[in-house]
Amino acid sequence: MKGFTLLEVMVALAIMAGVVLTVISSVNYHLSLTTRNNEESVALLLARAKLEELEMLDRDQLAQGQEGSFQPEWPDYSWKAEISPSPIPVFKNLTVTVTWGPQRRTLSLEHYLLQDN
């Protein structure tokens, strides 16, 4: 007798289905990691650019706190800047927080500014 029995075919299909599901879930997981990494990279670059821009402003303007968005290029991303006292008396702490996405994920960068005398 040549060929496969129905039971052998069913077992082979069950094994293949398990392997295919594992591979698909693994690919899906890695795609979500790649998307998250891309979003965080964009947020980091936008925060750095905004931090450099804010460093050039007058300290009085910074003391009021500022916020905004990165429209039209990045409409899902918004930012907020805050100045707070630093543990080191001669510095102030400038914090830029970028928020994005439906879950409102955040990334913050801190920078120390020399206080005006």
C-alpha cells in the first residue's frame, strides 16, 4: 500500500498549522516593536530639536512654560516645556516632554541651564 493515511495527513496539517501560527505571531510582535521604535526615535529627534530651539529663547519667555504641536509635519506629536529649580543652585532644569499616539505615550528630555544672575 502506498500513500498516506487520513490520520497521518491530519497530524501533519496540525503540526504545520501550529508552526504557521507561531511564525505569524512572531512576525506580528516584531513589527509592533519596529513601529514602537520608529515612533520613539521620531519623538526623541523632535524633543532634541525643540530643546535646542528653546535654549535660544530669553529666560523670561521660558519661565512662563510653553507648549505646542509639530504640525503640519508630525500632527500626532505635541510638546510641552517646563522650567523648574535644579538640585544644583546655579542651574535651572529645562524639561521638554513630547506626547504622541492614541495611548498618549510620552518621552521627556531634561537639560540644565545656567541661571541668570
